[in-house]
Amino acid sequence: MTTIVTDVLVIGGGLAGERTAIEAASRGLRCIILSLVPPKRSHSSAAQGGMQAAMGNMAESQGDSPDVHFEDTVKGADWGNEQDVARKFVTLAPIAIRQMSYWGVPWNRVVAGPRTLPDGRVIEEAKEKEGLIAARNFGGTKKWRACYCSDGTGHSLLYAMDNVAVELGIEVHDRVEAVALIHGGERCFGAVVRDLRTGELRSYIAPATVIATGGYGRIYGLSTNAVINEGTGMIIAQDTGVVPLGNMEAVQFHPTGVVPGDILVTEGCRGDGGYLLDKNEHRFMVDYEPAKKELASRDVVSRRMVYHMRQGYGIDTPYGPHLWLDIRHLGKEHIETNLRDVAEICRDFLGVDPVHQLIPVRPTQHYSMGGVRTDSEGRAYGLKGLYAAGEASCWDLHGFNRLGGNSLAETIVMGMVVGETVAKDRAGTDFTFQERCAIDTQKQVEERIRKLLRGGGKEYVFDLRNRVSDILMEKVAVFRNGKDLEKAVEELQEVYERAQNLGLRSNGLGPNPEMASALRMPGMVRVALTIAYGALQRTESRGSHYREDYAHRDDVNWLKRTLATWQPGAKLPTLNYEPVKITELPPGERGYGEAQGQAPQAQAAQKEAIHG
Amino acid sequence: MARTLHFSIFRHNPYDPQSVPRMQSYTLDETPRATLFTTLNRIREEQDPSLQFDFVCRAAICGSCAMLVNGRPLLACKTRTEELPETITMHPLPFFRLVGDLSVDTGSWFGEMEQRVESWVHQQHSFDPNGLEERMSNDKALEIYELERCIECGCCLAACGVALMRPDFLGAAGMLRVARYLADPRDHRSEAQVLEVLAPDSAVSGCVGFLACDDFCPKNLPLEEQWAFARRWLLAHGALSDNRPTPQRIG
């Protein structure tokens, strides 16, 4: 058995993982980053819009401050997040932005002088701000606060970050997957890792292990997430039996993923006056939301779209039903300039020219607010020596809804925090490692692989994966109710049974993709069950979690966070709850037009705005 | 009328002792708006779960899925089947080490390139967390951004005749990375370092100017212009003699 020892083992080479490693390395620790893909290919690169930080350099940012950013974030979260974490985050975000600039990110800069906004207002950028970092407008924020690099913010951030990792000589082992954590019930000692080039197993031993593997979007089949986002880090954390996942029922959907492919097209299409049409090319949002129409909040629009398709008004395709987004009336000039990215996505991936043709869209899973539950410094609950950062984690910045632009900012800020925590915890301590734990864990993984290679199992991994995706999309998506959620839990439990009986159709040797999927599958069903079961138990509506049968936020009973562990051999997660930390801003109205005490229908119609 | 597509795909798993390099045929009905991303996944799920290929973002952002399709290097995710004839041949990208089937190891090559060109900002001072950011004109920021849009897909190297003959060739991707730092006022690397990287035959002097890199870059990066810039920079710094024939674009 090959064993590699290091100070810090970071699982995941996206922005959060790399920033954590850079912080720990610059404090003298040896770090190894494990990544499914070369780090510059991580899903962080897909974040195009921007990174929130209260820089206050723009005319429309006047009066912005960490306080305002804090308030926006807590309201966006529907008071489901940790306010001490939000405070720390908004304070560090501007420093993170400037440090990324120091490391080479070409942030767009303030150009002094007057300019005309799309709504006709003329604003004047100040002379004294010329050349400082610019920001643009994002939904759900009071001020212009999203710092950006043209249309490739995530790309530029990830390249700059990875370049620093290269400069510091941080070792990256790419095309590997952590398949189990090594632990002794109280302390984490590292991970058993499968080399996706060769199929070989290795053990990595480290006093500090950091999970930074991003979201689990792909468990939902229809997701804007990269195909590698299958929740692998959350799976191995939950697999320990002692580490809880927090608020897994909090899942964000975006109304306009294209069909097929599920690539996001921006809300700017609707912001600029685009329509949503059904199979009869009827503009149906006018019927549901006479006041706001397509510009109702992201969650509301998603719910209306799904409802309308369920009534049979979707366009049927081999990829499932969809609706149309119509921006033809905005004109060629507007589309080619203001919506250039959208036009490119349509032409490159759909062969659709949005100047003359309709764009096929439907609501698509977008972001996981839940993840490995940690304290406010990134230490995972349940196991010493285990940490988490970024979308894979739940230190709980986002509560039940993430504000647009806060995800990029979180990856970097939390990486700074967790890297510091790891170094602090390591200082002056001895590391005693129980070799038996590594041997046992590796044997268990070897046995799982041998069982699959031996054959005899009947279930085909891609059938099960598609089944999980269908159940979640149908019953645990934008609309939720007790009856459907109960059914979803029951059906997912059946799939979980079947996942114990997987069989390979190919030989499974070396870098065989069927073997990799088969090893992930049982854990993916557990995560799906955790989402569905948590949603079933939470009898209220908060942020993205919308219950048709409990349409109100219920602060009396549900101002608390779900903690889900999975006991060995169990068929369902064990749910516990902990209170949400309110340090500054007591629960109130989010200010998106929703009003407490309205009829559920009216409240649903107005519920939350937000984000990008 | 839906077409039937005939695929001929390169197969080899170096970790299977029984495996020999070969071409394998698959037949599939074409679905509307299908890309090679959706199509290859259908082949894997419906016909052959052992088929290896790499996709990550499937939105032409991450650079994972470059391969040869009917002999031309391109990003599979942004290639729609309706742009292709009924018979489609697919090979892994040349130049990079084969992982298996259509999957190649681009990560190792780009990692080494980044060490070689020192792909990071060479700052002269340390970061001050309490200070304001250094000012920069927006035009300068946009210029740098244009030069760092490379997604490391490897199409430029797979298309390059020189790279196929000499494995140490820096390629357009490496040259562009140097140009990106030369354009950045925050970078203070020495001229000697740039000369050492750009001047040898394994870099700018070795380029024969076919410019297939420019033809096949899926991000339409200004590679031709940047080769010219690099050559001019070397001339200005005395690294290329004037009587050396200047490479010309052919055709």
C-alpha cells in the first residue's frame, strides 16, 4: 500500500481548496491538493457574474459598507444563516478582492465620467475613483457590489489562484478521487484515494484534512453545475457516521438553464425585457404574476414555470419538457451587445440564433447551500482534524438562499479563514496516527472494488443515477409538499437498496468510468435521501425551501439548522437540529415585497427576490 | 428527418492487459440540438460504459474536452452533431500522453509549462491588507483579460507541426502566457528570464509560422498577433539576429 504523509491534505482544487492550501502553505505547512481534474478546470471557473465585496468605488455603490453587505446577506438567507460568520465574511471580502488583484486578477476598473444606465438614468463616476476596482449591479443587493472581470470572473480568479499555488510549489495530485476518510471515530487521519488514471488506491495521511469539493448539483441530473459536481466530499464526510451535513434541504434553482445542456443563461435576458412563452407561444407569466410578470423573483418564476409545464404546456423533447425564452423583440443590436454571452451560448451549444429564434429553457438546479457542517472557523463537527471550505461546507453563510456573487467571495474568504485555522490548530501539537485505521479503511475500499469486479450484481449504475435524478427533479425541487416528499423518500430508499447490488457491464479496469460511478453511487443516494428527508421534516417555507403545504416561514419552530448524520447500516439519516446564531439582525421581512400573514397564494407570488 | 450517425472512435485502455489500440464503431440516432457532449454520454450510458472521455463544464469554459473530430482538434462540448457529416471519426488529442480512449493528460503538460515560464505575477512588494488596490486603467485591465482567456485545452499544441516533432516546444499556449505577464504593469520579471524562456528553438525561434494554433484556437485568441509581438520583443532585445529568415505564414 502506497502511503503519502503531509501536513495538510486538501480535497478539491477549486478556489476554496487552493486558497486554503495557499494560506496554510504560507504559514509553513506542507500541503497536498487532491483534485478530480487539473485544478484550472474546476467548476469555480464557470462563475461568470462577479464577486461581492463592499468596495464602494462606483457612483451606485455610494454608502455601501460591510454593514449593508451583511444585511443583504442575512435577508437573502431568510435568517437561516450564522450572523457571526456573515459578519466575518463581509469584513474580509474587500481584502480578498484586493489580494486577488495583487495576485494578478485583471478586475474591471472605474472609468470616470458620466454614463447612461439601461433605465435612462445618467450617473457620473467620480474622478477620484478612476482606476480603482469597479463593480456591477446584481439582484438582491442594495448597492452595486459585484466586482468582475468582463464575462470570466471565475476563470480569472481561478487562474490567478492556481498560479500562486504553482509559485509556492504546492503539490497537486490531479485525476484522483478521495473515496473514504481515514478516521478513528474521534479524529480524522486523512483519506484513501483512488487514482483515476490507473485505478490504484493510495493512502494519504495528514493531521489536517480539508473537504473543498464543491456542490452536489449533478445528483439532480438537471443542473448548471459541472459534471464533476457529484457531492463526493459530502459523501465521504457523511460516510464516517459522525460528521453531520447541515441544511441539505436548502437547494437553489435558476429559472433559465438551456435545453439540452443545462447551461445557464443570465437573468439579464428577462431584466432587459425578455418573455417566457409556452408551447402555444403564449406569454403565461402575465396570467400568474400580472404585476411583475417575468421579473418576479427567481424562485417564483421557477415555480410558475414548473407548474405550467405540469399543466401540459411545456414543449416535449427527447430531453424532457421545456418552455421558451423569447428575446427576439429586443432587437439584433441589443442582443449582440448587451446580451453577447447569451447569443454565443445559444449559437454554440444549441444552434439557435436568438435574434430570430426562441431559446429552450427550464428551471435547473444551481447551488447547494448545505454541506459539511463546520464551526465559524471551518472545523467540521464530529471529527477533529477535519475541515471544510466553499460550497462543500456549511459554516453557514447562505442559510436558505445564497445571494448572487456571494459564492465566489465565500470560496476565497473561507479559504483564508480555514487555512489560518488549520495552521493555528497544528501549531505546537503532536500528531499520533493510528495505522490500523488506514489499513482497515483501505481494505474496506478494496473489498468494495473487488465485489464490483467479481460481478453478480444486477443493477446498472446509470439506471440508478437517472432514477435518483428523476425523483429529485419531480418531488424535491422547486415545489415541495409532504405527500410527494414522503413518496420521494420511499422511492429513494428503494434505489438505495438497489445500489447495494450494483453490477458492472464493462471490465472495470484502470481508469474505467463505470467503476468510478459505481463507487460513488451509494453515497449519492444517501445525499439525495438526506435532502429529501430533511425537506420532508421541515414543515415551513424558508428561502429556496418552498412547501406548498406550509407556505409561511415559521420562526417559532424552525429558526434552526438541520444536522444530518448517517449511522452505519441505517436506511435514513439521523436528523438533529441546532439554533441559528442571531447576533445583530433579528428576523424580519426580507423587503422583497413579501408580507407575513398573507394568503399562501399571494405570499407565494411575492416570496423572495434575489441573486445571480 | 432524423439522421443515423456512425461513429468510429479510438479505443485503448493502457491499464487493461487485454486492450489493443483499435477503432470501434457505434451507431446512434441523432437528437435535435445534440452536441458531442450529450452524444458521447449517450454512447457511454446506452452502449458502452467503459468509454473514456473528459468533460467538466460542458460550456467551453474549462478546456477539458478537446479531441480530434474528423481529424481536427476542437472542443467536443461546443460541437453540435448537425455541423458534422453522418460519419464521425474521433481520436484523442495528439501531443499529450494518453489516459485512455479519448482522454489525455493535459494537466501534467500545462503544469510543467507554468513552472517553465514562471506563470505568476512577479511582485516587488508584499501585499498590504490595509492598503487600497493599485490603480490601473480599465483599458489595461481589459487588455490583460484578453491575454488570459486561454483555457489550456491543448488544441493549439495538437494542431502544431513543430510541437508534434519536438516535445519540448513551448507552443502558443506557453508563449501567450509570457505575453500576458509582459502586458501586466504589476509584473516585474527580469528581461533575462523572458529571454531565456522565449528565445530558444524550443520557443519562439523554433516556430515555423504555420499558425495552425491560431486557426484552431476555440477561444479565438490573438495567437498570430502575439507570436509577432514575441518575435518583435526578442528582436528589440537583441535575441534574434536580423539576417535570420523571418517565418512567413504559408497559404
